[in-house]
Amino acid sequence: MSAVRSQRTTPVKRRMHPIGVITTIVQALRQFLFLFVAALFSGDSLGSGAWLQLALLTVAVAYGVGRWWRLRYWFEDGAMRLSDGLIFHREVFLEASKVQAVDIRAGIIQRIFDVVRVQVKTGATGTQVDLTALSRVEAERIQRLLDPEGWAADPVQTGDYAPVGIDPTAAAPATPSPATRSRWAISSRELVALGATSGQLGVIGSGLAWLFSQAQERINTWLETNIEAFVGSSAAGTGEMVGPIVVAVIVLGILALTWILSIVGTTISWGDFSVGRKRDRLLVARGLLERREVSVQRDRIQAITVVEPLLHQPIGRCSVYVESIGHAEEKGASTCLHPFLRVADLPAFLDDVAPGFHAAPRLHQPPTRALLRFLVRPSFTVLAVAAAAFWLWSTPGLLVLLGLIPTWAIGWLSWRDIGAGVANDMVVVRSRRWTRRTAYLPRRRIQTADASANVFQRRRDLASFSVVAASGATGRTYEARDLDDAVPAALLAWAGRTAPPPEAPQGRAA
Amino acid sequence: MTDDDVQTDPGLPAVASIEPGQIAPPPTAEAPPQPTPPAAAPLPPVPVDDHLQPLDPRAVRLWRVGGVISTLIWSGLIAVGAAAGFFVLETSWEYLAAGAVALIILNAVLRIAVIPPIRFRLWRYQLREDQLFLRRGFLVIRSTLIPLVRVQNVDTVQGPISRYFGLWSVVVFTAANAQSIPALSQRQADHLRESIAELARRARDE
């Protein structure tokens, strides 16, 4: 350290964009929101509550300005440093090599004032640095500075690491937006289709149904008076006549509302979607009201998962997730690369966005003797429910047995789809129940590989194979069950690098 | 170092400072121009296992003690369940009590007498040149393979009952999960831990 003392200069310490005062206040207000609400409802007179609110607001503003003034960050020795805090002082030291993701996003406030929010994450404990208001240029500069390989790729742009003779404040030359960005955009028609087939339909629908049941009394009386007025029916037996119609109308209404809400929600959260590659990073940006930008370092990608929900299978669409270590945006620790990709475009998409992660091996699949297991095992649940229903309602309860039909259908589809195979030094594992999931995992990313067989599987010489990839702070397991027991053994040997890849399957085609 | 005491060594975070084993270097960095130290003394070979290894035979007694403890807990739960059943179903208590006692006895016999020796007989591990192989189970037999390159950390741990028997577990951590080999003698455990750590280090350095 003493050797370079002569060259020392003071690093440029920066504050956030002045808008940071507002965003800090909003953050603080969010923390005290319940106090505000309490103040609002406290006291019967307007006066005391309003005074309390004013006092709180003053405190919040003072806090925001002070925090903004105290928060300063700078770069030094290949690390980001940050000094922050009014009452509790915080000094952050983040080595660039330990940084796992720099996310740029923009909430409503940021969008109004044309600034962005930057979150720097390391593996250990999630977000370490959260700068709520920065200019976009500054945000991109931070992203570059904290990106060791980016530094190696173009040292000229990363000013702060070589302070001599380079003006760190100079705006970086705008990196040309990769052509891939627009190529995988989602059209508005696709957004509608995505919303209409979203997996959240059930959640929204049941939520609405619950809300409706809460308001049922009032709606019932309203409906009865109105419909009676409209239909002008006789007083006698109105309830029985109108009942089924009303129920049908209500059910249809809930369905329609569910769909509309889902489509609107999908459009808001996935609108203006783009995905692309910038040097060694994957960039995903989405969202109309709240802009989310996620970047994933490509050499931290552990696996790619292709998910095909039941509703997306007939229209040939899938969503693509990337598992990476030390980065969590949503869905645990996987990041969605595309929510609604044409399955036929998958190879091109992966070649474009995540090269080296596509392989199309013939899959080793469950043999014919395994089919019975796929049909029998899930039937037990249905039979148990049917027995309970029979006990409760006698014969009509047996209608539950109709549930066997979809159960068997799914069992057959699972048997048909499941498989595991090896190509391009990658293992591909496909599982399915309602949703079909295909995982692409390079051999050097395999954390552990398992072969397991229970008593019933052993009787039929079957075994399940699973691999574990690192994802976030933990692991993610991909399993293909009920394969011929020679297959998991061969795949295990392959994973351990002691054997050539197992022979291409002679059984059913994939 | 205070805030103002700044030096401008442009020392960069070396790419290689990414924890090895967790993240392999990107394929582009294929030929790092680091000259290998000339005439490096060949590393002494780490002994690996030729065959699948059993656990320490005292494991059976250890698991029996564990079985006694879990039997006590389960007996309590079964008794509570039977009592609840008595109040809910309003059937005669004799049948419920008989059923509960039968369940408790069956549970105890399985956990204390039957399962521990079978589990011991089925438990095997093998440290190989570049991987650790485990096979164990009772109803479900599971084989697990851990590439040593992926091993981040190896611990030996000992609980209170294990301490009484002088047994240790070796726990192998990867970035995704932890696998444990229970019930080894101290010598066996220490040896295994050192060997795994050393082999993992060498595998990563390659």
C-alpha cells in the first residue's frame, strides 16, 4: 500500500440524485405508514390527528434530507464503499468480485422523475446497497464498475479503477442496444394470451369468489330487488325461478372479471418486455408501472429451466427460467428470461440469450412396465377422497370417482413426457405432472446426482434419477422418476466423469 | 483505513478471486497465462477407497438409542391422538386403547429392533479420486454422487448421543446442499474429512 502512496488521490464521493430526498422520504413514510393511519383514526376531533400527522411529516422530511445528505458512495481498490445513516451509521465495503448482481429498476416515483433505483446484491444476505435515486448514466456506470469481467472486457469505460488521466465523470459511450432486445419482445396480443392462460387465474378467481361471498348478503338483496323490477315476475316463487340464473350470471361475471384482472395484471407486470445480452450479462427488463431490470452474470448461470404449464401446452408456449447463484428476484432464486416463448423458438432463443445451454438429446424414458405406476399411484388420493365423500353423502359422493379420468390422463402424459438424457456435456431432465418442466444443466454445474428406488420400484427394476443445481443460496432438484434402473446408474457414472455418456435409448422416441 | 486515507493502486479484483468450485471460470478465460511453477513436487497421493465402506458398527447402538427417543415422542403423540379420538368419535375406549398400544409396540419394535441393523447393513460410502459416493436407505434406497470439485466445505460433527458412543458424522457441503455420513469412528471421520478436503482442493485447482 505504501508503494503507491505518492499517487493517492481522493476518490470521488457521490450522493444520490437530488430526487433521492423524495425517495428516501417515501421509504421512511412507508415504514411509518401504520403510524399515519393510526394518527388518522386517533381522536374524535380532526385537530389532534392532523397535528400528529404534520409532526410526523416534518420528521420524515428532515429524515429524508439528512439521510440523503449523509449517504455517500465511492469506488476504491476495486470495491464499492458506502457511508450512510443518520442515527445508526453504516459503512459498507463491497468487493466487486463478490458482487453477484446489480439490478436497475424504476418504481412509480422513479419513473415520474426519470431516475432509477440500483440494488447491489451479494450472495450472502441479499441486498447490500440500495440507492433509490440515480441518473441512468450513473446507474450504468455503477453496473460496469462492479462487474469484474466487464472491467476486463473494456477497461476504458471503468474510470474509477484507473483514476489517473481518466475522467470518471465522463459519460460512458452508449453501448449499442443489442439486436436481441427487440427480437424477443412480447406483442400486446401475446400479453392478452399470457394473461388469459396465466397460472394466477385460480388465485385471482378464488380471491374474487371469497370477496363475493363476503358481500353476498348485500348483493343478493340488490339483485333480487333489481331483477324483480326488471323481470317483473310474480311475487310467488321468484327465489326458485331466478336462483339458478343469478348463480350462472354471478359465476360468469366472476370468470370474466378474473380474466380481465389477470390480463390487466399481466400487461402491467410484463409490458414493455425485453431480454438481451450485454457482454457477459443477461439483461431482462419488464413492467409498465414499475420497471424491473434484472441482470444476471452469465458465468453464474447454473441451469436453464423450461416450464410448460398445462394451459400453455396446447398453444405451444413455454416460459424460460434461469437459475443462478446468489441472485434472487422472484420465484425463489430463479429469474424469468421469457414468460411466453414459442416452444419452436426455444433453440434459437437459448442460442441467442444463453449460448451453450441448449441440447436436444433423446431422452431415456420410463419403460412400458412403469406405466401402471403412473396410473395407480395418483388414483389412491382420488379413491380416498371418494371414500370420504361416500361416507358423507352416500351415493352422490361417488361422483368424485370421475376425478379418476383427469388423474389417469395426467398419469399417462407424465409417463409419456418424463425422461432424462445427455448431450453436449449437459444433462437434460424432464419431469411433469400438470406442468412440464425441462431442466438443462451442464455437467460441471451438477452439485450432486442421485439415484433412488423404493420397494415398489425395485420390484419392477425401476429407479428415479435426480440432479441438484445450485440456485440462490440453496439448491434446486430436478427429477425424472421411474426410469429403467440401468439409466440412473449410467447417468450417475456419467455425472462422476468416470464413464462415457450412456448409449442413446433404444426405447420410445422422445 | 479511514475514508480519507486513500491510495490509488489500480489493483483490480482478479477474475480468479471468484471462489473456485462455486463458479468455474468462464470458458473464454481458458488459457490463463500463469506459468505453472517449474518442477513442482508431485503431491503425495491421497488414499482413496477401493471398495464401498461400511459405517462404524456402533452405529446400530447409536440408532437404537435414537429409536428409543423417537419412540417416546411418537408414543406421546399416539396417546394424544387416541384420547382425541375418544372424545370425538365417542367409541368405547377399550378398542382405542388397544389400537394405540398396538401401534406403540409396532412402532417401537420397528424403530428400535428392526430398522437400525438393516440401515447399517445398507449404508455404504466410497471416496473415489474425483467423487464421493453414498448409498443408503431402508424402504427407499438412494445413491448419491458428489463431484469433489463441487465440495465447498467438510465438517465433522458430533451430537450428545454420538459423543457417548465416540462417533462422528462427516458433513459435506456443496453450493446447493449438505450430505452427511453418520456414525464413523473419530479416526475414520478425521481421515475422511482431510481426504475429501484435500482432494476437493486439488480438483478445484486443476
